[in-house]
Amino acid sequence: MKSRKLHFLISLLYIGMSFAYAQNNAVVFEASLSKSKLGVNERLRVVFSMNKDGDNFNPPSFKNFKVIAGPTQQISSSFVNGKRSYSKSYTYVVQPLQKGKFEIGQASIEIQGETYKTITQKVEVTSAVENPNAPKSAASIAEESLFLVAEVSNTNPYENQGFFVRYKLYIDPQVNVTNFRPIDNPSYPNFWNQEIPINQYTTEETTYKGKRFRAVVLKRVVLYPQKSGKLEIEPFALDVSVDVPTSRRDFFGRPMYASANKVLTAGKRSINVKALPTTGKPDSFTGGVGDFDFSIEANRAQLDASESLQIEVKITGSGNLKLMQLPDLQLPSSLEVYEPEFNENIRTNLGGMEGDISKLYTVVPSYKGSYPVQEIAFSYFNPKTKKYVTTYSEPINIEVINGPSAIEEKENKSNFVSKMVIPTTSSFHFIKVQTSFEGASGKGFEEKGLFYILFALPFILLLIYEITKRSIVVLSPNDENRALKSVQKLAKKHLSEAHKTLDRPEAFYTALEQALFKFLQAKLKIDISAITKSNIEVLLNQRQIESTIIIRFIDLIELCELARYSSGTIEKSTEEIYKTAVELLSDLDKRLK
């Protein structure tokens, strides 16, 4: 009897322990809401929590709600009194889109090979409340506090008429931007472009969407469309780190801040480019669009033959100076003219290009006389008046005072006539009517040794050529050094501007980045607008460049961007980075032959 009772007690204890163990190891996956009833202007926090780690979490669609933030993942684990506890959660912040009764659908996850689902949660959305009390997350505050906008000065320009794009970051006064980094810089296809450097970022107080903001200009670019029609400006993307205030306070009552990251995009902008009118286009139009003055000047009006003078053809003003052609100087054919020297003095600002371009001709007259230089017509299109304008240069007269005349020179040349000298004895004999032949003396040519040497010479030369062709040519150390120096000379040529600015880091990194892109343009023989950071790897892979060199090249570009747009410090000096760039371009040059 006692043994039966003992057996019963042991069995009962075993069942209880098994039940407790099963309870402790049961998987729990559930959804919870911060509230079941809220106003349409309030926010709802949805938490999906579990007591075991899982994979392949699949949230609900959140139909009739807008996801403001999330998912935010949180994991906690503890070991107390020999018992281990584990918790993992995914948190979303959502806002209703309209009033009504809605459901938060099921979420699912895989735990220990099994799929678990939460229970559908019901939510009632009422009219807007006067004081929404749902606390905002750092991400949601950043969402409302940061905007990146591309401001375009002219969305309907003429072809080759300049305009600018200014990328401005709007910041709510309550948040602090701690860092920002460009993710993708636009390449501006179908536009001639030049970035206007910003030496120092400055903020200004302004309003945006009816609210007070601080604004800072991050990037300025001048664009000249190269064809008519609807053209797209690619978006500019920026990764921004920001500190936002929370509802918590520190010991001194000051608000505590939370960090958040936000990716901002300025978005695409469409530009409707008007074609230049064909009606009234003069024959002397060479592509100039803007407002210009045209002149032709000589540094002297009188000189002697064989002396030189210089004539300058010059265009001054504002417009597409780098994209237009200068008219050619028309001179009398009797004047000797040397290849002209091209000069430009152009400044580019937000208003576009302004300055002057010129051709300097060196002229040397050979004869004395008067040589008129006729007026030349120059035409351009003025987008302000929407008309073509034609201007004419002043005529120039060149007086050659001393020197031979063209007529005397011709007479002197006519006196130099070669004369045939005829001997006093007769040069002609009567025709002989009888012949007298004699046998050839000595051996024939084919019987001489020289004949056999000349016969065998081509075969000997061919044999020497084949032996030389198949031999392995090894460069001497001096030859290798000369080849290396030649490659490095080309690399340093592209990096010359960067080398001049070693003591000015911001200008150095700008010049270095431009040099890297210009090097690829020169070696790949493609337009620089077709080269972007995102397709450099594709372009170099097509030419079978080693992946290590491609990675070094992209890393160097990203280093330049980091130095230009980030407030962080670069460990290496500009001198060290310059040497790295020379070595990299030297390696690339040897492989892009």
C-alpha cells in the first residue's frame, strides 16, 4: 500500500516538472499596440515580440496606415538564478490615413523550423484630437525636420544658355546636423557643367513650406544644355546624421537628444530646353549665346618688310564662351600668317561664364605696300531679346614702308634663267651605215661570286628576322626606369593642378577628383559626362583591369568626396595621398595602352 502511494507521488512530481519545463520552453510570438483607439492625427506604436530568436520576419502590410518609422529591432538577454530569459522585438511607428475601424494584420516569423503568426489587432481611428500625446521617435522627427531641395534658376532656357542648380538643405531649428555625406552625385548628361566651389558652409534663417528653417547651400553647379528638348537632371542623394530632442530631461532640466540617420534626395528635375530659332539666323553665327562685344586690333599699323606685327581677334562678354568659335581672320594672300595662339580669360560663377577669348595672329609681310584687312562679321544669339545680333569689326590698313615690291621681285626671278652651254665643236655626227661587233671579254655576271652572294642575301636576312622575332627581349634596368618615368610623367601631368594646392586641402581634393576623371576621359577616349562613380567599375572591367586597381581607384574618389563634404579628418597628409594617386595612375596607364 505504501509503495503504491510512493509511486503515485513520484509520478505526480514528474508530470509537474515536465509541465513546468514545457511552459518555460514554449515559443511566444505576439503583437501589442500602444493604444487601441487614437485620433487620425496621432501615431500608433506596434510591437512584435518573441521569446526565442527567429528568422524571416514578415511584417503586415499596414493597410490604411503610413509607416513613419521602423522596424526598430531590440534584443535583451539575461541569466538570473540559473534561468535564462530572452526577448526580441520589432517596433513600428504608424499613422492612420483616415477615420474608421481597421485591423493590423498578422506578422509571421520562423522559430526553430516552425512558422508562427501573431493575432490580428483591431484599431479604432477617430477625428483629430487637439493635443496628440503619442511620443515621436527620433526617425520621425528627422523625417519632418530635414529637406533637400534642388533650386533651378531657369527651367526653360535656350540651347547653350547657362543656368544654375543650387542644392539647399533645410534644417528645423530644433535639430542639429552632426554630419552629412553625398551618396550619389549627378553626372549631368547632355549638359556642359562646372561646379562652383563652396569655401565655407554658412546658414541663413528662412521659411520653407510655411515654417521657419535654417538653410545651408551644399552644392552649386552651372549648366549649359547641349541640345534642345526635355532633359533630366539626375537626383542628388545625401546621407545626413542628426541629433533630435526627446521628451526626456537631464539632471539640469535640459532636453536629451537621440541620434538618427536620414537619406535625403533632391529628386529629378525636368528642364525644357528651347531650340535656337532658325528664322533670321545669319551665316556668320558660330554658336555664341549670350551678350558679347567683338573686336579686331593690330599692335602696329606701319612696319618694314620682314618685320612682324600681331593682330588679335577678341570676343568679350558673358555667355557660352568656352563652347563657341571665334571667326577666322581674313588676310591678303601676299602676307605670311603663322598659326594663331588661342587665349582665354574666363570666370564661371552662378551667372555663368564671363570674360574673354581671343586668337593672336603673327603676320610677316614680304613686300612693301598697303594691305587692307576687311571688316569681319560676328553673330550671336541674345536670349534676353530673343534675337540674333550681328556686329562688325573695324577695318584695318597695314602699311609696309620699306622693302622690295612684288613687281621687282618678279623681274629679279625672271633674270635667273639657266643657259645651255654649247661647245665649239659639233655635237652631231653622221649616221654610220656599217656595223662592227666585238665579243664580250671576261666572265659573265652569273659566273662571278657576287652573283651568288646577292642571290642568297634575301634568304639570310629572312632567317635573321625570324630568329630576332622569336627571341625574348628583356629590358635592361635603365630601360625599365625610363619607361616608368615616362608613365609617371603622364600621371603627374594630370595631377599638376592637385600638386599646386598641396597646402590647401579643400582645393587639393577638388583638383584631385577632377584629375582622376580627366585621366579616365583621356585614356578611355570617351566624354567626361559619360563617366560616373557608379560606372567606373564597369568601364575598367571592360578593359580587363585588375579588381584591386579598380578598388584603389574608387576608394581614392570616395576619399576625395569624404574630405570635401564631411567634417571628419583624413589621417594621411595631402603629400601622401598625392604620391598614392601618382602610383595609381601610373599602374592604370601601363594597363590602358
